[in-house]
Amino acid sequence: MIKKLLLYVIIAVITFFISYSLHNYLLTSLDSSPPYSLRDVYIFHASLSLFFVLTFELIIYFLKEFKDQIGFLYLGSIVLKMMLFFVIFRELLSTSLQLTKSDKLSLLIPIAIFIIYEVMVVVKMLNRAD
């Protein structure tokens, strides 16, 4: 089990570094600078994705009777993640700050990347025969 948890951490860290570096490079090359810390947005999504993935793995390992409920827990985790994002980055999402389409897209890219990571890992967990 430790190997699985470590693998999830390594994949999340690699995903974070590659996607953040590419995204930052692209914005720099286009001379675009969002009015928020792109790094903080990536750290938020990467850390919460990793937290939920590790929690689901521990639930499956220690509470096998809840394995069938992981899909529903995952859906709830997405809602919780978006609510936390809104609370933490509320000033960013307020109407007083005018975001360009590029800035809005730069907010959605990390969400999409780490939702894909979460879905791939959760599907693998659910399909695994224990």
C-alpha cells in the first residue's frame, strides 16, 4: 500500500511541475501575466487532489465496505474543492477584478488537469480487484 501512496504522490508532483512549468512558459512567451499567483492556484489544486486521492486509497484499504461509495465521495470532493477554492481565492473571483479571457482560462486549466488526474486514479482504484 505504501508503494501505491508513494506512486500517487510522485505522479501528482510530476504533473504539478510539468503542467505549471508549461503553463507559466506559455504565458511568459505570450507576454501575459495574470493578476494572481498562478503557482498558488496550481499548488491549491495539486495539494487537494493529492489529499483526496490518498484519502480514497486509505478508505479502500482500511474500510473495504466503503469501496462502492468512493465514486460518490469523489463527486462530493469536487464540490468541496470548488467551495474551498471560492473561499480562498474569493478576491480573485470577485466582480471588482476584471479578468481577461486568458486569465479566466488560466484559472480553468489547473482545474481540468487535476480533475483528469483524480479521475484516472479513482477509476484505477475502483477497477482494481482486491
